[in-house]
Amino acid sequence: APAFARKLTGLVAATFTPFTTQGEINITEIGRYIDYLAEKQGISSIFVNGTTGESMSLNVAERKILAEEWCEKAKGKMDQVIVHVGCMCLKDSQELARHAAQTGADGIAVIAPSFFKPNSAEALRTFLHEVSSVAPTLPFYYYHIPAVTGVNVPVTSVLENIEELIPSFRGVKFTGIDLMDFGQCVSYSQPHWSVLYGVDEQLLAALAMGAHGAVGSTYNYMGCHVSKLMSAFENGDLIQARTIQFKMQELLSYAKKQGFDLGVNKQLMSEVSGLCLGPPRLPVVPCPTARALSIAQKYHSIFPEH
Amino acid sequence: APAFARKLTGLVAATFTPFTTQGEINITEIGRYIDYLAEKQGISSIFVNGTTGESMSLNVAERKILAEEWCEKAKGKMDQVIVHVGCMCLKDSQELARHAAQTGADGIAVIAPSFFKPNSAEALRTFLHEVSSVAPTLPFYYYHIPAVTGVNVPVTSVLENIEELIPSFRGVKFTGIDLMDFGQCVSYSQPHWSVLYGVDEQLLAALAMGAHGAVGSTYNYMGCHVSKLMSAFENGDLIQARTIQFKMQELLSYAKKQGFDLGVNKQLMSEVSGLCLGPPRLPVVPCPTARALSIAQKYHSIFPEH
Amino acid sequence: APAFARKLTGLVAATFTPFTTQGEINITEIGRYIDYLAEKQGISSIFVNGTTGESMSLNVAERKILAEEWCEKAKGKMDQVIVHVGCMCLKDSQELARHAAQTGADGIAVIAPSFFKPNSAEALRTFLHEVSSVAPTLPFYYYHIPAVTGVNVPVTSVLENIEELIPSFRGVKFTGIDLMDFGQCVSYSQPHWSVLYGVDEQLLAALAMGAHGAVGSTYNYMGCHVSKLMSAFENGDLIQARTIQFKMQELLSYAKKQGFDLGVNKQLMSEVSGLCLGPPRLPVVPCPTARALSIAQKYHSIFPEH
Amino acid sequence: APAFARKLTGLVAATFTPFTTQGEINITEIGRYIDYLAEKQGISSIFVNGTTGESMSLNVAERKILAEEWCEKAKGKMDQVIVHVGCMCLKDSQELARHAAQTGADGIAVIAPSFFKPNSAEALRTFLHEVSSVAPTLPFYYYHIPAVTGVNVPVTSVLENIEELIPSFRGVKFTGIDLMDFGQCVSYSQPHWSVLYGVDEQLLAALAMGAHGAVGSTYNYMGCHVSKLMSAFENGDLIQARTIQFKMQELLSYAKKQGFDLGVNKQLMSEVSGLCLGPPRLPVVPCPTARALSIAQKYHSIFPEH
């Protein structure tokens, strides 16, 4: 499969799911969304139906429609579309993995099930294997985000001999702050793997540790700035990279003090991009308008050039 | 609706979901399961598709089939069947709630969504309301289990003015160990509410605090003993109630030292009951046979009469 | 030693440490404090220099002076004075234990060291043993309070064969909400042990589970009411016991919503008792006056008879 | 004061406290210890009586004797000696701070009190201020280690306007993995402050984020290797820096799998250095000999040149 030849690197935007004001998925906004990412943020790969995309609040039918639309509209505009197919229920994950293969996704990702938590690296690896095995030609990524899932199995343990079990394994989206575990993943990674970092506010630390790329929600609206951070890093200009990282931190610190959750994040994206992403879905609650405006204002004062 | 007239009290078994050895749901065992509970354990109400029933590892179609079968086979044998319809996804919960109403369930219960966690009592109450509103004639129960969900909103806060929002509200399955919160729920409960306790190993404490009944997995195989505990308590014989509670604790302490999770619990039920419940589904892993046997042996040594 | 003959039961007040407004210990208030407890609250035993007494914010010299004064002033007025001698540093604990023996304390208690946490029940038991061994004739109590110490070793494990190591062992102050662990402590306790409960807002639950008594800070100002709770419980009047427990819970729930910590608790005691307990010591900060007044007002509205 | 002119940078070893086999402090080993650090590990500054030094298990008198000896023996051999004077008890901290000033320490550090936890950044800052104010001419460092103390107040908040309150403030030992908080500390630091990192296994990440130096226990025996990491980083050779960091991670991952705590760490230092550091003090328990040997062997296989 050609996708196997292309290693996923650089900045990957974890997309929000557009909703109508009535709370139904709004696929009509997806084309414009992709154009915005490509043209205004310089983003060339997306991670859809993930945490930022509120996937766990979507039903299987909705996730399929969304996956189709993202893949369709991304044609010729995005380099890669990774579809997250993780669910609490293995059967649902398998159904979505099969569907992703038919839809033309460039890869699938699976989060650790978090209601019943795997009691060992082996149990988790077996779960991942069962999903991957129904879509064996699709590059497979494990999605680690312990602050949300409560699943603290070190990724290093999950990766032990993983290609024996999952030949399509191609990497990990590591959204955690244990950089010893992260560093060991990089250290033991195969050349065709992508070890991607997911805590946007400390990306520079992960780059120093050898990250191959990054997946995050803030790249939806800060991608253009973070691209410069990555270029600076690659050019050995740590001072410049740090300057941009500190600006991101200043914005996100400000946002956290105001109250920052997925609902706020989504509204902030709407404010910055002009896209109509609508409200989040329960149990996430809509963001008070004033809060998003205040954070957007801070954004523009920190990044005046944009 | 007649169900509204019957307050849920006493012991309620949270049922396991029978699987075939291939891991598919096995509804052919449900009739025998109900007979076992009624005849051997003296159980008259069940809570199906809950945590013990591995509901989050089942897809929506499976949960419907199971709900139908439990309701069908329970006719004339069980007093009440409460169907848990909680999901991460509100739409799925609503679909299951509508289905439960058609199926003849005596009530529905909803757990707090735990992937995206409600950020306030109000957000959680709104989520519960949205589920209840599609099945307004069914008695509605909130299912609180913070050790699993990580949702620590005090139940007392969730219940504030809840009947204004959810007229069908009838109670709570409180599976937590904060007995101040529990006591305040009892204290403020309406006469037609059921405040049910769900931490089997300290049921006696909750009875002292005024619990109206109990829902738990161990009543599947210890119901006959716990009935005696409840009778002793009602008769003012705390010494006897405590003796039985301490025996339960001894068994469960032993089990915990051996390693006790849902897979072990399920296999223990198979050993004690003789039912064929099959393995759990991933990410829960099957129990090593020796472990279930050892705990079953302990069970028989602690409760020799059975 | 005669103390060995007297089992510690009933309500034990965990005393606050009086400070001057300048923040120095104020032993001149101790006599009046004891009179207040004896005469107004019906308290006959005290637990001094514990968590409520801010012991970890006192130096060794201050703890000695306080222990002496409490023991001296308690003569003829209190049945038992238990001196808490736990410290992060074993040597300090030993020094205080030796001193307590000279001072005429009726027993000593030791909390689990919490900066470096014992990595097993055995490590903790050995630490306790080393303290007890320098005061072998004093009844010894282990003080379990995992929410503060972060030491979650089950008490049941700590107590395994403890009398072989600590012949003076006489019981535990169990300030936790795992009532299976608590119940197993009661179940395995020797006749001369006291298994005392320390979470005041759910005392009734622990009584049902077989608690021999209670140690807590709220008995400083609610002892007279909780005595009635205990009498009601002993007389089999659970309804009355529950009514009082629910009132306590209502007060403490209210206090928690206002912000309730040791500083507030201390100021509340000053308000209710009229004693001059002064401010807490850093890092605990003084209570805003309005807050203590508001909680005191709630106290008087809930318990109008006092 | 001349010390104020010298910014603390580079590698700082957090020293172990030597004990006799009977468990008493063994100051006779301190001279040899300093020689070892200077000659074999290339270390020029030390942080004494900290977490690695088991300070919370020492009494005040012992901490004074140790501080004196470290300062005395370090003369002419170490650039700076920072004495940690943090205690649960403010009075003890003040006594040690005064003593450190007399002893000729180059600076003092204070950890957040962790039994009673400060309920705000302001409460913590006030506590730190009260310690610093008795030794106003000594450079003052805040020591942040939330995994041990449970005090999660963001350092960024603690540092707000801190020089107005603590004119002698000179920096922070940041032993945490929230690198947004760390980055913001660097970003807002004054030129005369030292923002030092304390999680050895991910030092490279902190260097990228702008760390001015590092304080840690592993520099006692890996200082010579980590010096090369720092040089490589300063020279822009990230590949080489990463290679050394990954080796450290491999060793520490191995150690963690074997069971790695302060007792093991101390014994490992004895094995590698040949110094007689003795056992740890309770509640830390001695390391099984085989475990330290196995980790030392791994050390030599990973760093064969040493």
C-alpha cells in the first residue's frame, strides 16, 4: 500500500467536529475547514474523529459519515488523513476500522479503552491488535492520552514486540508528559515509525527528545506559528523556537486561568478561523461567549502578525 | 404507569452478560440465569447491562437484544428489571432509552459519561435529562460510580431540584464510599425515591445511614447470605448483620489479594452457580482458572451452608 | 501499668492547639479548654498534638510543653489523654514518646510518616515498632489518615501479627472511608484493642461496622450532640442516631461549600466555645472572620438547643 | 554578599546523607564524598539535606551538623553549597536558615510544606517569605517537587512578584514534569535567577525549554556523563545529547522495573562510587544487595567508559 511508504511527520491538526446549532453533525463545513487549514495554517495532515473531534460523543453512524467527508474533501489538499477509530467497544472499533479502510483513510489510530481499563500492556496490545487485524493494510497508530483515559501503561511497554502482533503498526500519538517514556519510544522506534507528540504547550521539549512530528488541537489555529517553531528547531535556532513556544504557553496559561476545556477550545477556533463549528455536544457544554472572545483577543495580542 | 407505584428496594443483582466461548453474546443462558437468581439466591430484581454486564464493551445492537431477553425471561419471575442505558454518546443512550421503554423495562439507569467528564453538577444533570426525556414514563435512576468513571460530582449536587428537570426521577445507585454524600442523599430523598447502595463489602454501613436497598454484582452469588444480613439489620440484630458482613469482607479481601477484577468476578459466578457465562470481552481479560477456583473454594469455606 | 486495663472508648476530642495572636503556643488556655470539653461537651478523653493540633507545624520543644500541660490540666477531669508523637523523623518521634511516658500520658499514637512513604506494611510496622519500643509501657495506637498522608497501606495489613512486634499495641484511630478495611480491623481486633473511627461525618456507618469509639475534631464543639447519637445507637434507636448524623452532615456540607480547612475549623471552635484559640500557624492560614461566623450561625440554627 | 553575584548553573549534585551501619549520621565520609564528586564526577556545586539527603528523616541537630560539615569540607573544592532548610514546621525551618547563614552556605532552599498543604500560591509564598526573612542575605531557592509533596501550586503562580516579598529570591529547583509551568518560569525569570531542573531522566527536554542548570541525585554517579550531555547541547549537537539522555533513561527504566526508591538509589551510589554511605533511615528501607548490584552492572554496561 502506498501509504506505507509515507512516514507521518510535521504538524498534524486534530480537527474539531462541526455541528449545527441544533447539535447535529454539520458536514457542509468540512470543505471550508480543510481549505482554512491548508491555506491559512499551512497544515498538510489531519487527525479526525479524535478527542478534539468529540468522537466518544458521536455514534458509529456519525463517525462514518464524518470520516467519509474528511477523506473526500481532503483529496488533493491534505497529505494524510488519519481516522481515529477507538471506542470503548471493540466491535464498534472494528466496524469503524473496516470502514476507514474502504473510505481511503491514510491510517487509523486507536485510543486505550478507558471505561474498563486494560490491566496490563499485554491486554492493551491485544485490544489494539484485534482492531488492527480487520484493516491490516492501513497504517496503525496507538493513541496515548493518560490524563483523559486514566490508562497509565507506559507506551514503551505497549510497543514491546508490537510489530509481531500488529504488522501494520506505524507509530504513536503520545499525549502525555512523561518524557522518559516518550524518549524511550523514540529511542526504540523503527525507521518507518512516527513518534508524534500531543501536548502542544511543551512541543519543543519533545522535539529535543526526538519527536518526529506533532498532533494537536491548537494547530488548528496556531499551525502557522508552530510551523515556524519547528523550522527554527530544525535550523538549530533554539532561541527562536523557545520564543514561539513561550508565546503559546502564555496564551494557553491565560486560557487555563479563564477556564479552558474542549467547549472553549472549539469556540476559540470558531472565533479565530471564522468557521462555523457550532457548539460542542453534551456532556461538554458550550463556552460562554465572553470567554472565547477574551482568549481570542489574547491570541491576537500575542500573535499580532496573524 | 404502574411501575411508578413500586419503590425499588431490597437486593438487586447487577447481572453479568453471558458470552459464548467465541465471545458473542449468549442469550440462551439468560433464562437459566434468572431461574438461578430467583431460586437459589432469592433475588427479585435485576440491574442489567450495567458495569458488571460489561455494557461499555457491547455495541448498541447487542445491548438491545440483551435488554429484550432479560425483560422477556424475567416476566413472572422478577419483580423489576432496570436496564442501564448509559453510554459515552448521548445519542446512543437515547436510542437505548427509547428501546427500553418499548421492551417493558421497569426503569432505566444512566451512568455519568466518563470520557468527556461533565464539568459541573448542572452539566451532568442536563445530560441525564436529555436521556430521560425520550423515555419520560420510565422510572429513571442515576448511577454514581466515581472510582470507575472519575466523575466525582457529589450526588447531593446532582439531585438538587432534579425532579423539576426529570419528573421521572426515582433514585440513585450510589456506588461510592463517601457516606456523607450518601447520607445527605437519603436525608433529602423523596418518599418515592430509592437510594440504593452499590459497594457490597460495606453495605451494612449504608444501611445504618438509611439505604433503601442495594445493587451489586456479588448478590449474584451471595444474595442468599446478604438477604440474611438485611433481615438481621431490619430486626435490629446488628451483631448478626455484622457477622455476615465480615464474612463477605473476608471473602472479598481474599479475592483482592489474589487479583480481583471483572473477569475474575464473572468466572467466580460461573464456578459458584454452574451457569455458563463464558469469558469477558476485551479489554477485560479472562480469569486464570486456578484463581477463580481458589476464590470459589474460599467462598465455600466461609459460607459452608451453601 | 493501670492504663493497660482501661480500654479507650466513647468520644475522644482531637484538640486544637491554642496560639497567642502572635502565633506562639498559648498554654494558659488549656485549663479552660479542658473544662469546656468536660462541662459543656461531655468529653472525657482527649487526643492531643494530632492533626487537629497542628503537631507537624510545632517543633519538638513546643510539643513537649503542650503534652505536659494537657496531661497536667487533665488530671481529675479527663479519663484518658492520648499524646500523638508521630513525626516525619523517627528520632523526633522517639524523643516525644519517651517524654510522653515521663509526662503521664495514658497512651501514645503515631501517624504514618508521609514525606518518605513506607513502601510496605512491614516498613510501616517497623517504623511504628521503633517508636513504641522506647516507651514500652504506654498503650500504643496507630493513626491512619490516608487522605492527609497519602499512605494507603490497608490497616488490616499493618495489624498483622502486630502484637508480636509491639506488645503495647492497643488500637487504631482509623480516619479513612474504606469501611471494608475498617470492618476487617474490627473483626480481627483483640478484646483489649480499641478500633476508633475518625471521619466524624460518617460515624454512624462505622458504629454499625463495630467501632469501639471515635476520635475527631468536631467533638470539640459537637460532642454533646454526638453523645446522643452514640446513646441512640447503643439503644437500638437508629432513626434518632441518623437524625443527629444527618444534622452533622448538613453542617459540614455547608462548611465545605464555604471553604472548610483546619484554619476555619479552629476559628469555628473559638466562635462556638468562646475559648481564645488564636490563629493557626503557617502554612495553614487564618480563617476569614465572616466565614467562621456564617458557619457558627448555621451550627446554632441546626442545633438550636445548644 | 559575594554569593549574590554568582548565578547557580551547571550540574548540581543532590547529595545523599552518609550513615553508619547503626543508622547514625556519619560525617567522617563527607570529605571523601566531596573529593569523589569533584574528581570523578566533575561536580562543582552541591545541594545538601534535600530529599536525596533524607532531610525529613533527620532531626534539627543532625541537619545542623551535616550542614556544617558539608560547608567546611567543600571549601576550595566546590563552587557553591546550597543547604536545604525546608521542614514541615516553620520554626524549625527558620532555625536551620539562621544556622545556614552562620555556617557559610552559599544559599538556602525550601520545599513546600506537605503535611498541611498551602491552600494557595499566596499561602505558600508567605511561608517561604517567613523562612527567608531570618536569613535575608542568603540567596533563596524554592524547591518544587509535587510528586513527593502533593503540593501542585504552579510555580509560575508562586513566583508572581516574589522579589517584592523575598528580595533574596534567586531561583527554583523545579522537580516536576509540567514543562509549560517550567517554560513560563524560564520565560519570566530575571537575569539573576536560576531556573534549575530536577527530573534527571528528562533533563534534555528542560534544557530545550531554557533550563539554567540541573539539580539531581543521579549526578552523584552520572555527573561525568551528564556533563557531556550538557556540553553537547550547548554546542548544538542534539544527536549526541539525545544519545546520552537515552542511555540515562535506559538505566533508570531498568532500575524502575527492578524497584527503585531512595534506598536503592543510595546503595547504587555506594556501589558505583565505593563510598560508605550506609543504609537509609526508616521509613525508607535498605535495598536488597542483589538489586543494587544488578543496577550497578547495568550502569557499567551502558556507560562502559567509566
